[in-house]
Amino acid sequence: MAECYLYKLPNELLIYLLTPMTTPELLPLASVSHRIYTIVLRILHNRLVIASELDSHSVLLECFHPSAKLTEPPYFCTYHGTDGLQLYDGYAEDEKNLAKRLGEMRNIYSRFRPHRRELETGGRKVRRPPGDVPGSRTFAGTAGDGFEGDTVKQILSLDANELFTQLVAQTNLVKIGPRNGLFTCFVPIEEGVIRVWRDWLRNMPDMGNTTEPKTEEPVVEVGNGEEKAVTVEFSDASKDLEDERILWVSPSKDTGIRFRVRERKIKRDNPILVRVDEEDLPVSYEIEYDELLIRTSHLLLMLEKSLVQVDNSSGKAVVFGSFG
């Protein structure tokens, strides 16, 4: 009788056997052999594409000065693309650079644009009719499409001789519930405090705020008679991540925010005994949230955690709140 072992199976069956495993369970298997490593790369590539699309989920950003914790609303983010993801589609066991592919995948970022919630005349939040909730089966489009609105802008002010101010940044992965203001799942992506220095604010208006937006064409995936933009390829993504306008939430750089900064001219009368060349005066800047960057591999882990929450939910809950 001929020997029968795992490697006798074709790649299609190996992919079928390994796909049910979660990403943390799958990654240690990459060191077993070149063949398993290649299969793991294929599975992870498909998962990163799905994670970047976020068909049924939305990214929710909360970024506020500590004093505005109770007044600053959260911002829903629309998906703008994932740079370089299509470069890792297709693997061969004899490829020279195969060993470093897994590490390079970790440096892929998905880009989102924060928006304020749409408002009706008079400043009230939009109330959608039943069945027209972003993320539901009857909503035409992705969960993020329904929340695109005004660009997020904030005012940062520093008093005399104040070296920096702070922003509390919380990024969450949510799934919109059947009622306005309710989520069926809520998973934190990253939370931290961004320190915004006076010198950084002073230099940013001269750091390319007038640069033209990227015009690269998105890569289109065709399937089931439909077309859907999956990834956007940027000419030099690694250099773009070194942009000084990006402030990272933590040293791990799982999430970061790219800002546009404009100084607000303050009309002031300087005291007679104050030397302007030696003392910092109060300043005020307007910051615009240009882009939210999330490490795609980290987003994938949070998406898997969110799916576990949905599977474990009982479907019954008691909610206390004001929905008027």
C-alpha cells in the first residue's frame, strides 16, 4: 500500500483544511515548510482583502481634546484604499523573496477618511427609515457609504509658553444595529493619547498642505457580474508613511492620523513689557482630519474578534439610553 500523508493532498484541499483556522492559529504553521508557508500566504492575502473592504462593518474614530470628551461626537470613516495589497497576490514555492513576504504584509495600511454625521436642517441627526440602515441587507452600499458628510475640523489652542496639547484618539470597529445609535458589535482597534507639539503645529502649514491628492487608479476585482474597487496602489507607500503630517497613536504604529494644519490669525495687543522674540504667545490652529491609517493585518485581527462577538451574542439585551 502506498504511503499516505498530508503532503500527498493537493493545495486546494490543504487550503480547505487550513481556512477555518483563525489568523493567530494559522501564523505558527508558516514555519513548517515552504509549501505550507506559501499556502498560509495565500489564505492571509485573501483575508487582508476582505478585512480592507469591511462590507458589513464600519470604522468609528473618536479624537478629542480631554476637555471635550462629552461634547465631541464620533466620526464614521469611509474606506479609500489599501496600498500595495495586490503586489502580494500569487506565490511560488521557488520564489527568491518568498521568505520576507509575510513580514512585508505587516507593513500594509488601509486608508480611511473621517466624516461628521449627516445633519438635517436645524442640526438634528438624520433618522433613516426602517430597512435603510447602513450595514443591513436592504441598504445599497457599504456601511461606511451612508455616513459620508462634512470633513472633520477642530480648533487647537495653546496658551503662552504652553509647549504642547493632547488629543485622545480611540479607533473602533463597529457593526451598525437595526436602530439608530445601536451597534451589534463593538471592538476597539487602538486607543492612545496623541501629543501635539507647538513646534509641529508651527511647521505643518509649510509641509505640503497644498499637495494634490493621489490620482492612482484603483484595482478592480470582477466577480458575479459586479465590479468593486478593492485596493489602491500608491507609487511609494513606504515614503508616504514617513510623512511628518502623520501622528501615530502609539509606538506600534497600528493607527495614525494625517492632518492638515492652518494657523488662525488672532488679533492681539501685546503688553508693553513682553518681548515677542523671547516668549511664546497664545496661538490657535485649525486642524483637518485628512486620513486615518490602520495597519491592515491589525484590522484583520480585530475583524475576526468582531465576528466572534456576533457568533456568541444571544440576540437579547436590555439597553438604557436616550434615543429622542
